[in-house]
Amino acid sequence: MQPTNRSRRRDDDDDAKSDPEIDPTIPSIARVYDYALGGKDNYQADREVLDRALAIDPHIPTMAREHRAWSRHVIKWLVARTELGGAGIDQFLDCGSGLPTMDNTHEVAHKVNPAAKVVYVDNDPAVVTHGRALLEDNENTCFVAADLTRPAELLEDTKVAAFLDLDRPVGLIQCATIHHIDRLADQQAVMAGYVSRLAPGSYVALTHVHDPADGSEVSRLAQATEAAYHSTNATTHWRPRAEIETLFDGLEMVDPGLVPLHQWWPAGPLLQELPPVYHIILGGVGRKPRPSSG
Ligand SMILES: C[S@@+](CC[C@H](N)C(=O)[O-])C[C@H]1O[C@@H](n2cnc3c(N)ncnc32)[C@H](O)[C@@H]1O
């Protein structure tokens, strides 16, 4: 399936002329993802990356939309009232939020709880420009231009501190972000930096690209896709499940654990196996335990 809205392509000099930090010649992961979702805030260099991936597997744009749908599904559950079986979370830190698109985190959360606070974080110049304009929608949302790999700095940022009460549970969204950090040890340190600072009862939703590294078709597809994405401003690292699981250290996994996205509480029975491309990204939700009273 092809991305939608291809006709609404941005001319290569639109934002780049008004924002000197935007370099349309270097593919940006935020803009490649925007293109995969059918958005218009992307340039030729971005589209070439996805076109290379499409040549490997035509389901890749569909998968980007499934990924987005997964995080919306999780946010709905996180914000749902506890008496209805949800997590009752009313404040979110959406790291690496990406370009504003349909069903942004605050729009999904506010359908359930209009008072929920949402702080968006990203460091891509195009996201910063559009994020400030479109994500700071009402008094319960704000956008912070910051580096998500520095949890201490980010959580102490005055805007974040003014918006979120870090003494209470938070929903930390790390969807398709941590896999842009090069070394596993650094990924683990970043996640530990967040988890140690979150209040007990907080939840972490995390997705990460997956390479079982076992010579299987899924692994071959993961490696070919990794190569197709190599030229972007943020290299993406595919990893085996056991490594991705370590990013949830200090958290209790919510059922069904770390799984291909279509297996996390699907809307109904899966009447057929999905193709290998649906196994090259895994997602899960972890909960920071409350200290035991004993
Ligand atoms: C693949 S997109 C995912 C967007 C969104 N999380 C989603 O799932 O729909 C990755 C996003 O992470 C952002 N990002 C990558 N590294 C970052 C960093 N060190 N600090 C802040 N944002 C970062 C990129 O700019 C991009 O917008």
C-alpha cells in the first residue's frame, strides 16, 4: 500500500527557507515517518528513504500507520479511568513526539479526560516549528524542544516541571525513539534515568525495531530495512527481543508483555497470520511498582 496524500508534497524550499536549521537534503527520521503516515511535511530526500524501504517490502507504510494506531490504543487505555479497568493516568510526557498529525496524543487523551496534561518533546527543527504551532493547542498541552537522551535535564526543565507533577504517576511515551540511540548501554542508561525519576504507579509505553538475528525471514527483512534507513539524521538500530526487554528494567510488564504490535490487545481475533514485516517492531507497557508496605 502506498502512503496517502502524496499529492500534498512540500516543495523543497517551503520551511527550509524560513528556518535555516531545516536541511532538506539530509533525510530526517521525523519527516520520513511523516511521509509514511501520509503527511505533507517532508522533502525529496525523506521520500527517497521510504521509497527504498518500500522496494524491500510494500507493507512498510502500513506498518507505520499500525505503529501509530498502537500508541493511540495504549494512550486510550492509560488515560481510561481505573474503575473502568484503565490506568487512570492524567499526565503524559510524549518523547520524540514527531510531526503533528491526526490523533495527536492530547487529542486522544482529551476525548477521555479533557483535563489530562500532555508535554511533547522533540529536537527535530521541523517538529519544533510545527509542534509549537499545532501541539500547544490549549492550556493542558505544551511543546518542549529538548534532547530526550538527557532525562535529568528534561525532567528538570522549567516548562516540564511547571506542567507535570512528577510526584504523581506519569505516562511516559517512548514510541520509536530509543532505537535511535547507538549503543545498548546508552539506551539502558537513558531509560534507567527516566524510570528512576518517575513516581511509583507511572507507566512507560515503548516500541523498538526488532531483529531476531536468527537468519529468519523476519531477520533478513529487519537488516534490509535498517540499511534502507541508514542515511537519516538519526540512525535506527534493530535489536533482538532480549536486548529490548532490558529497556523495561525496574518496571513490571503489563500483559501481554513485549510483543509484535498486532498482538497487544487486538480489537478482535486475528483470523490469519500477518506477514513478517509486522514482526520487525515490538511494543510493550511497563509499570513502575509501588514500594511494598511490608
Ligand atoms: C520515528 S519518529 C516517532 C514519532 C512518534 N513517537 C510516533 O511514534 O508517532 C522518532 C521521533 O523521535 C525524535 N527524536 C529522535 N532522537 C531524538 C532526541 N535525541 N531528542 C528528541 N527527539 C528525538 C525524532 O525527531 C522523531 O520525531
